[in-house]
Amino acid sequence: MLLNREQSGKRWHLRPDGVGKVTGKLQYLTDMTLPDMIHGRVLRSSYPYARIVSIDITGAEAMEGVFAVLTSKDVPGLNRFGIATPDQPVFCEDVVRYVGDAIAAVAADSPERAARALEAIRVEYEEWTPMDSTEAALAPGAPVLHEHGPGNVLHRTEIKRGNVEEAFAACEHIVAETYYTPRQMHAYMETEGGLFVPEENGRLHVYAATQHGYKDRMQLSRIIGCSEEDIRVVSSPIGGSFGGKDELNVQPYGALLALRSGRPVKMHNSRKESVRAGLKRHPMKIEMQTGISREGMIQAHRVRITADTGAYATLGAPVLNFCTEHCLGPYSIPHVDVEGISVYTNNGVSGEFRGFGGNQAIFAMEGQMDRLAEIMKMDPWEFRRRNMREKTDPGPLNQRILGTDGLSQVWEAMDRSELWQKHQHLPADPSLPPWIKRGVGAAIAMHGAGLGYGIPDPAGGRLSLNAEGKIEVAFSYEEFGQGLIATLEMMLCDLFHCSTSDLSIIIGDTDRVPHSGSSTASRSTTMAWMALQRLQTPFRSKILSVASTLSGIPADELITGIGGVWRKGQLPPAVTANDTTIDSRVVVSYADLAKDGEAEEWTFDTHFEYPTTPDNVVGGHYLYTYAAVAAEVEVNTLTGEAKLLDTRHVVAAGPVINPMGFIGQIEGGSVMALGFTLTEDAVMQDSRYITTNLDTYLIPTIRDIHTHLEVEAIEELPEGDPYGPRGIGEIGSVALAPAITAAIHQATGVWVNRLPVPRDQLIKPLDVPLQEGVNRS
Amino acid sequence: MSEPLENLWAAVVNGEERKLQIAQSTRLVDVLRTHLNLTGTKVSCEVGRCGACMVLMDGEPVNSCLVMAYQCVGSEITTIEGLHGEKEDELHPIQQAFVEEGGFQCGYCTPGMVISTKALLDRYPQPSQEQIETGLCGNLCRCTGYGGIIRAVRTAGENCVSSFTLITGEKKVNDL
Ligand code: FES
Ligand code: FES
């Protein structure tokens, strides 16, 4: 189904957080203030790599209006954080490893005073030469950044099967290429920050954005040296994250400053500080050799991945796992030899980012497919079809996966599409000047969801009828813009035929929600849906049985609806909450039901794990989403500018619960991928950022986006599929880059192997004669 | 207690006269967010690139991170909090259109987007694609991919024309 407002009909659901957002009344956590609050700032390293000789804070401490000055000596508990591997110091003790490293923090009664106090802190360094590339960090004799080496290796991966040497020897054609991808920045519009409030009862309230409040709470308790229950983390609403706020950022400093000063402390990073200290997408170098038989069947695939993880681990290892899994694409390949390495350097820290290493892998693998198809003089889409995995084939890691028709469905839908059909005979446009060239390209992807085998991936949720008579759900998922609250509303209204005014949705507050895992890896929608599937039956039968007792009507003649329980058949299909006759027609209202019995009797909890493959393959996924993307691109061969004219995303992710949210996620992901492909790179020189703000780090503006973009959703799942709608937070961003570079190749003849696409490669030298009226090379 | 004159800042903010004792080098964005607690105006890049801090100054859109207090003394400033429909508790047609078309996700760019859209539609009630792009290219959005925003601006254009008489001062004459 083509997704748009018209097609969506009644499912075009207005977001409950909309009015607050368009009026500016919604308070983000960085907007919060308290009357006696003070302002926190962090002193970051002057060098990417150095030994700290001494730190003198006396000047800062003596300043008027300064309430606290902290260094590593003031961390009561563990002076480290990191979701997977806690190796990042809250405050560096002796060595700094990147320019975002924190050395001290201050809190003062105005932001200006706090800034001046930072300047008064004297740090003496012994400067060392930074390892500004993976090559430098892997060179023999290179200094070692962390004890948990070997050397500067954070993590290695490997997939080997068959006999690659022999297979290559027997291949008819082999394509070898090295692909490079940029250090992309999340560039969420709201930079990191929040308010940290010591409460009278000794507890600490943290109002700061994260994708996993419980994980923050655990890490903060470790740093502070208190119990987790002593901390409350409120973590929504969030002004964008895309993976970038999953790790702790300002939270340790805000928390420690608040505890030391006994006052609420506000933190809010400037954009420059956010760039300097924040996570980025892993820059990767991916070398690929792929060999095919005379018939065009892939026989052998050799891959070497090198990822620059920067100074600290964060999720560098899982990202490399994901990249390794996805660099085989959705193809069946008998002989495989993949090795990946994630390397510590003195560059900015790389971590989790929408697509999670899939983007890099898919760019490379799909690039190979296009190059091979050209050698075969074969249609690139047909070439893919020949090599695609069968529905019942194992996954890329030879693990069992849940088979769906998603892959062939997205392939076929794209094959039929007008946009892709254009590829065959792109009409020359005589009205265009000869230096404007056009091309069409396409790519396909399978993308795993959830954290994968062997990694704890708990889920759950709570459904209750609260004292006010509202149907209340509580999850530890976060709203960072993706539309989670709207999606939950729609799921609940579908299940209970109720209206949004019957609902209370609670997220993002560790004091009020159960532990249901994190909002990451495109998992929240699926997990919330599965939790509600488990909870609905006990919840509904409790409601109907109490309603039956109160009304004397047999439970099986009753049904939940707007405002309360109705007699079956009397609940009209289209009733609205502001219909004044509802009260007289409901058998028992939710409010009356709630008065019957204790709160616990009305509360239902569930806990389970995200579905994983039964096979012992660490990081292997079980559920996949499928997508095909086509792109028509126009290249100006005088300026090297590439412009995306037309794009189509076909996504097979099961039923579309929330069409507005679905379109938004695919459009947003697509434009983010456009930036990844054409303009975005957080450039570092000698391990320092050159692009320090949004004036030099160029994300797409409204002028740079696709002139046209269509989203087609394939909603079918296998009959009786117990997992429901799959997440689509990432799938819109993973396959656009290879589609664009394929289109650029058709337009100009240039094979691009480096992102963002270097413009100079697309500029035709002046002495190459341009052909009038022909827009093809 | 009389403060030195140069520290007195006065302007009309959302129709109300506001006076403050502040340094004249304070940025307008801080005047609004910190001193007047009008946090609907957002702050993101602080270099005039993202548009999150957009407000109207005497009817013209400006990046409030680039305007100093002394530059806006006596002017009329409209922030997102100053925008509403015919009744004060109603949404402005632009805001309504953003809600209906899904012109936002995280919402952090939204106040600035709405303000820029207001300035755009004041000038071009039925903007062409080109005019939308020019009018909004100073506002970055990382979430939506702009699709929903463009649809919202178009819808708002249609709704504004029917429900509002537009200001047509000299500088706002449609020069299509
Ligand atoms: S904060 Fe003013 S333009 Fe970005
Ligand atoms: S909605 Fe998040 S930046 Fe625009």
C-alpha cells in the first residue's frame, strides 16, 4: 500500500504530544528550571592524547558564586561509565584519550560564572602524539589506550564457511573494492542536558534524556555509590536521539554537582561541546572481494572491516557484530570469509547510531552487487534476484531466522515500480544542458531487529485500570520523537475499542514504569505490541467479569468500549468520546469499575525476552525487516553536485499501526541517509574536530532533500505470526546510499566508493566533449 | 535603587511590555529563555544556522541567538508563545496544520519552523515550492525529513487564506 494521508483514512491519528510541541508549551528536560538552581559546566581536555601532570582547582573554588568544583577525586563510586564496557572515565585521573574527555566540573550561580570558573582551573599536561587513525593505532609499538587490549583492539569478528580460496580460483569474475564511510553525527536538535535535583528525602531526581532510563539509573548508582532506588530518572520527552543519547553524557556531572552543592543543577551542552564530546557513527573501511560463476551466481565473498571506535568502547563491539552480519546482504553465498576489527584511537568516540553498522555494510555489499551486475552485463535487479536467499534459508550467520516473504515482496514491488522501470530506458531530456546527467539506482536490504542472540534483551510492560478509571499502560520506552505515545494509543484503542480519553500512557520515568528494556534497535513497537498481546486477555476478562457482577449481564454479552463496558451489539462502530449520550449507554463506566477492589487487582504485569534465534550465534538476529530503495539522481558535472530527484522506499515490516509515524520515520531516515551519502562528515584532523558546528557540518536542509519521495508498505506477515509489527526506526536509513551511488554511476560512469560522495570525482574535465541532449555517459 | 540606564532593556514581547535589568550584550535567546522563561524558543547551534531560536522581530524572522539585547530595545517580539488562533486558547492555523500533517516528530525544531512559516505565509499566502524552500531553508529539522513540514506549510497556506486576513503592509506585499 502506498502510504499517505489519503490512503490512511481513519488511521491518520493526530499525535497526543502535538499541541504541546507546536505551541512551545511542552517542556523538554533541558527547558526545566527551579528557583534556586545553579548551572553546571564541564572542563574538557585541551589535547586528544596527553598525560595529566597536575590539576589545580583552588582558583575556581575561591570564586564568588561557585558552589562546587569536582575532579576524579570527588567520585564516590566507580569513576567509569559505558553501557556495555564501562571504560570511559567520568573524570580523567591521569591520561586523556580524546578532546571530549572530562577533567573537572563546576557549578555556579550563573552560566557565565560557571564558564569563568572553568577558565580558572589550571591543568598541566604532557602532550603526546595522538593516534589519529586505525592504522596508527594498530602500528607495531603504538601506545595502548586501554588495559583490556590486546593492543588497541576493542573487538574482532569472524564469519568463515566453505573454502574461499578455492572458490575464488574457480570464479569467472571477481570484483574487489574498498569502501569508506564517514563519521556521521546524530545532530539531534536538542543538545544534551537536563536538571538534577537533590530531594529532601535524600533521593536524587534526574531529568535528562536517555534511551533507557533504567540503564542510566544503574550506571549513576554505580558512579555515586548509592542504591538504584535512591535515584529517579525521568527521561522523556527528548528532542531527538537516533542512538546518540543512549550512553550517559551530562548525567554523571549533573548528578555529582547536585549532590555536592545540595542544589538543583542545570546542564545544557552548547552545540560545540556536544560535537566535541558526543558520539558519532563509526567511520569504517570495508574491503570486499566478491566472485561469481559464469551464470552470475555469487560463489565467494571476502570482507575485511576496520572500524574506528575512538577513545572508548561504548557499543563499538555490538556495532561491529551487526556490521559483520549485514555485510553478506540478503544473499546466499556458499564461501565466506569475513573478518572485522574495531580499533581504539584518539579520535572522537563512535557508538550507537540509527542503522547500527548496517548502513556501512549495506553500502559496501550493494555496491559490489552493482559492479558485478555490470560485469555480467545484466540488469542489476535481476542479478540480485538470482542471488537472493530463499525464505527458508538460514540467516547471514547461518542461524535460524523467522522466514517471511518480505524479501521477495520488496524486490517485486520495486521491480514493478515506475521509478525503477525508468532505469531501463531513462529518457534523454533535451531541455537539460549537456552537463546535467541523470541516473536511477536501487538497493535492497534485510535488517535485523532487537539486540541479537546472547545479549540480554528483556521486555515487558504493565497494564492497569487506575484509580481515576483510565486504562493505564506503563513501559520504560522513551519518546524521542518517533511517535511512540501515538502508536501506543492506537494499539490500545484497537484492542479495547476505547477512545484516547480513556487512556493514560506512562513512559520515561523509573519511578512509574516497569523495566521493559530499552528504546533501541527498532524494538519498542514490537515489544509493546507483544506485551499488550499478553496482557489484554487477563485484563479484559477481569473488567468484563466485574462488570458482569455489577450489572447482572453475562460477561460474554459484554465488550469494552468508549467510557466503559458496553453490551455487545450496542457499541456502535463510530462513536466519539464527546458524544454526550455515552454515559447513558455504557453498562458500567471504567471509573465505577475501578472503585471495585484494590489497585493491585487491577494491575497486570508481563516480562519476556525479545525473540532470538535458537542457535548459539552471538549477536545473530531472528526477526528481520526488509526494504528496497530506488533513487533517481541528477548530477551537475560542472559542480559535482548530486541532487536526489525521486525516491521510493518499499518496506516490509508487518502491519502499519500508525501511518503518520511510519511515513515520518521512513522520510526522516531517508533524509538522514541522504546526508550520510552526500554531505555529512565530522572531519577530524590530528584527532580534533574541524567541523565543530552546524555551519560546517552540513545536514540536509529543506532545499537539499528529495524532490519526490514515496513510501510503500508491505503489511503481510506469515499467518499467525506472533511477533506483530516490526520496528521501522532504522530501515529507512540503511539502503539509500548504495541506491544513490548506483544512480550516480549510471549518470556519470563513476563508481563512487567513498561517502560522502566526493564532488571532485563527479566533475568532468573540461577537455571531455559534452554530448548535446544526451544525459547519459 | 536606580540601575544604570544602559542596563535597562525594554521591549514588547508577545504584546506585553517587558522590562529587564540585564547586560546589553545578552543574547535575545537568553533574554527569552532564561530571563523571561519563554522556553518555547529553542536553542541548538547558537551560530544562526539551525533556526530553532527563530522569533519575529517587528514582524521579520530573526535568529534570536544572533540578536543582542541592545539591538532589540523597543522592538516588538513575537515568540511561539505569542501565536494562537482567533481565540487565545486555540491553535493558529499554522500550528493546526503542523499537527494534522505530522509536521514534527521530536518537536524541538517546531517552534522555529512555525515562526518561519508564519513569516513566509505573511509574505506569500500561497507559497510556491521555491518560496517554501527559501523561507524555511534556515530551519533545520533532523527528524522529519521535511516531508511533513512541507505538507503542513501547504495546508496552512490554504487554511490561513480562508480563515485570516493577512497583514499586507508595504514590505509584505506579495511580489509574486
Ligand atoms: S540556535 Fe539560533 S540559529 Fe541555531
Ligand atoms: S522534529 Fe525533531 S528536529 Fe524537527
